[in-house]
Amino acid sequence: MSSFASGKFALRATGQSLAREFGPKGVHIAHAIIDGVIDIPRTKDWPVNGGFDDGKISPDAVSSRSPFVIWYLSIGEKTSGTRGYANQSAKC
């Protein structure tokens, strides 16, 4: 998975750059990470977590929690910038 590191950093760096540019204008930028493989048709044959039945994240679990993640980010401390949520992760 280290092959994804540079691409994932580019996404985070883009988010930080956007936050610095648009933050002073009142725009809050968030970079949310879903830490796992979502069980969709494209990933059906991917062996994940040793092939356990619950080794992938259900798309319903992601979509049902999205409104709460958006709400949580919207009430965040305005001065936290991109670092306020950088090291937090949520287990679904």
C-alpha cells in the first residue's frame, strides 16, 4: 500500500492549500478519510482482511454516517484549520 502514499499526501496537501486560501473567506475545507475498502461491485473479488465476511465496509454504513460527519466537521473550532481533525479517526 505504500504506492498510494504520494497520492494520498497530494490530496491532503491540496486540502491544506485550499484551507489556507479560502479559510480567511469563511470557507471550511475538510479532508475525510474512509480507512478501509468499501464493499462495492468493483471490489467484490479483492481479498481484504484475510477474506473475512465483514472485512469490507458496507456502503450503507458509509452513507448513513455521512450526515453526522458533515455535521461534526461543521461545528469544529474555526481556528483549528486542517490540524483539528488530522489525527482523529472514527471506527464505524
